[in-house]
Amino acid sequence: MPYLDENFLLHSPTARRLFHEVARDQPIIDYHCHLSPREIASNHRWADLSEIWLGGDHYKWRLMRANGIAEEFITGGTTPREKFQAWAETVPYTLRNPIHHWTHLELRRYFGIDLLLSPATADEVWERANAKLADPDFSVHGILKGYDVKVVGTTDDPADPLDDHHAIAASGLETRVVPTFRPDKAFLVDRPDLLKPWLEKLESVADVAIIHLSDLLAALQKRHDDFHEAGGRLSDHGLDRLPALRCSDEEAAVIFNRALTGKPATAEEKEKFSFFLMVFFGQLDAAKGWTKQLHLGAFRGVNSRMAGKLGPDTGFDTIGDTQQGTSLIQYLDALSTAGALPKMVLYNLNPRDNYLFACLTGAFQDGTVAGKIQFGSGWWFLDQKNGIELQLDALSATGLLSRFVGMLTDSRSFLSFPRHEYFRRILCNLIGSEADRGELPDDFEALSSLVRDVSFGNAERFFGFSS
């Protein structure tokens, strides 16, 4: 059977029909990613294949290191062509890793290249891809249009200006690009050396002098309002786990005031302050009808020597083994009790927590919004075939797959949109194969409706980007 042919991952007649007739041509809502608003605003073009394909892609960097490639050919000062050659040397060793699929899907979909990348084909791939990059239509805006991307949700710090988003909105770009509110640096009361410069930036963009805790809350609310005006409808937090220690207003004020004087909070004080802020952020989201995303369970920068040398998001993170249930329940219950539980998407990074997260969503549905609390798609180390199938199975067994908001790239690369195709193929194979085995009804219209909604329709309705 040919590799990556039109029926890749589609192993039954109904699976193939669902993908080709229903899922394939659905538009894309990439509601959570890390694409650069600056590059979207400037309609960025890339100098060569190395820049667009390897720059910032720590998924690839991890595999190159595992293949014995020296760091100078990954993040160091060698030439783009040398870095690409190092990647070409690595790719033949990635068999059974999802990056082998993604690499060759990207070569085919973006560049029309059906060669397998290796040292023997590196020269031809480099030349053909770079020639394609020189095409006038091969730019950020060209990619967004070519993939029929209706919405992109970038990830933005509340202390960052929204100038690029305003420029995008005024540019006439058909894709709607909206900011996502990610205020994780507000928790840094244990690191006054990092907190204070961040507060200075926040003061500037919010035009609020931050002297007391009430000033911090006012500045954050002001930025939340600004994000909403710019089209933002989601917030996000990347946490090892939810904080579990409740905190009064008075305690939070004392902790914050001490941090302003340069006194680091203890671990217990930081957890209390973080809980206080998380409740506040939940209330902000609920008041505006936003969706809160919780990305839970990563151990970040575990190789302290290399993470210290290269910084965050460079490939030195891993799946965590922190217990998630108690603190997550306490947080959701606190918001529910206060009548301020927003729509949520919960993402876990350890697959052992799949059923915990999937089942927990059902305990906090309230009948106001279909699928109000979502078990999010396979994230980071789990956004591959096995991880996606495990997430879909856990969600289906404990909740309503038909209300699921579907896939996102969570990527920094403009070459990642085929991951939506990858997900849709896996979804269609799951549904179609079960139908052909008699485990689901032989009702193509009903199956089509499910696939269409999970691919696009549910996200379009759920997130409220049109409001």
C-alpha cells in the first residue's frame, strides 16, 4: 500500500467516504496556537525551508538531539542549509514517530513534494521547497487563505500590546485572528525579580499605576476588556496543576505587597495567591461568556542546564506525574459555587488522566451550554494517532463526542495546519470503522453530522467568535 496515499489512516469504506465527502473540505478554526501575531500582521515570508520548518520547532529539535546531532546544528550558529541537512539525516530514523507523518504531509501539502526526506533527497527537497517559497503567494496570508483557516487564536500575555492584532484587523485579511489572554506571569510572587518588570509592562499598556493588589486586579480587568474588544474570547493557563489552597482578599494583599518590596513568597503563599487569582480570572471569563483553557500536567525545563542555556520552549519539557484531581475539582467547585463557572476546555498531558478529565467534565455541566466543560484534544506529547484515539475513546465513553470542539495545532509553525487533516482522518477512521463493524448505526447522514460538527461546526458555535 502506498505511503500517505489518499486513504492514509482510513481503513474501512465508510471511513474513507466520511473523510473524502465530509471532513476533508471543512474549514479550519485553529482556536489555540502560538503563531506570531507580528508575522501575521506583516504577512511574513520565509528566507528558506530551514526558517519556516525548523525555526522554533522543539518537537524536531528533541528528535535531532536523540539522533546524536550536536546542538550547533539545532539551535546554534551553523547555516540554515547545515541545519536542514541535520534534519534530513534524522528523518529516516523517525519511523513510527508522528513527526515522520507530519514531515511528509507538510512536504506534500505545502510544496507538492512526495519524496521521502533523507540525506539522499535533501538537495532536491531543499531546492524545490525554496523555489516554492519564492512564489508570491507563499506568505502567511497565502497559507491562511489556502488552508481555508477561518479563525486563529494566538496566545498573548496581558502585558503585551495588541498593536499587531489591530493591524491584522485593519488589513483586510479574511482569516479572523484573535488574542488569547494568558496571564501566567501574574503568579510570580515567589520571583519578585521577574514579577516587577512584568508589572511595569502591564502598567504601561493598561495605563494603571500598580501600587496595591486592587490596582493589579484593575489592570488585569482592563486588559481583559481590551482583549475582548480585539476579538478575544478565550483565556489560557499552562500549569503543572491547579493551586489548591484557598486565599482571602486580605491574605492575597499581604502576599502581593511583600512581593512588591522584593520579598519572595513561600511555596504555600504562592499557591494561595495563585488560587486567588485563578478564581478572579474565572470570574472575568464567566462575566463575558469566554472559554477558559487549562493546560495541565507538564514538567517544564527539567534539564535545568540546557533550559537555562536556551530558555523555555526549547525541548526540555516532559509529561508530569502530578496528581490533578483534587485541586481541579476544588477549583471548578469554587467557581460553580460562586455562580461564575465559565465555559472550559481541560487538557491533560499524562494519558493516565484521560478518564479522570473526561469524566470530571460531566460533573460540572449545568445545562446552559451544550458541552460547556470540554475534555480537550490530545495535547503536546499526545497529539499523535494513539494519543488522539485515547482521548476520543475516553470522551466517547463518558460524555458526548458529538459536542466536542475538536482539534487545534498548539503550534508555532505555519506549516502545522495538516494536523487538522491528520485528526480528521483518525476521527473518520474511528467512526467509519465502527459503523462498518455494526458498532454504530448504518446512517451516513447521522455519522456525517457528527464528523462535520467535530471538524468545524462545534468550534464555530461554541467559542462565540462572531459575537
